[in-house]
Amino acid sequence: MRCWKKAGTDKSKLLTSSIWLKDMETDYDGFNDVWNHWIDPDQKPVRATVENPMARPILLIEVQVTAAVGR
């Protein structure tokens, strides 16, 4: 079961998102394509995207979202 279903929410209830990319120049366009395909097109959350060197070299991206629960 998806974690958002366990929490009683879904992508249509996203409120905010924070995105950290290891390399904005290399990864932004590809990430943006995937993000736009994944989110609910009728309920896009507020989004901030920044570049960050990441805690471990293997990591390329980190995503944090906040969603409403319930109706």
C-alpha cells in the first residue's frame, strides 16, 4: 500500500513541495518532466526547487511534500 493511502490522502491533496537537486543544470529539466507527469494536473502544489550538494554522493534528489488529510 502506498504511504499516502495509509495516511488517508492522495496526490490531489498536496499543499506544498520542496525539491533539492544535486545539480540544477544537469537534472532540472528531466526532474521537471517526471514531476509534471506524476502530480495531479488539476491540483498542483506550491513548489520550491533548489540546488544542494546532498548528504551522500549517490543521492541526486530529495523531495518533501505536505498534504492535507481527509476531505
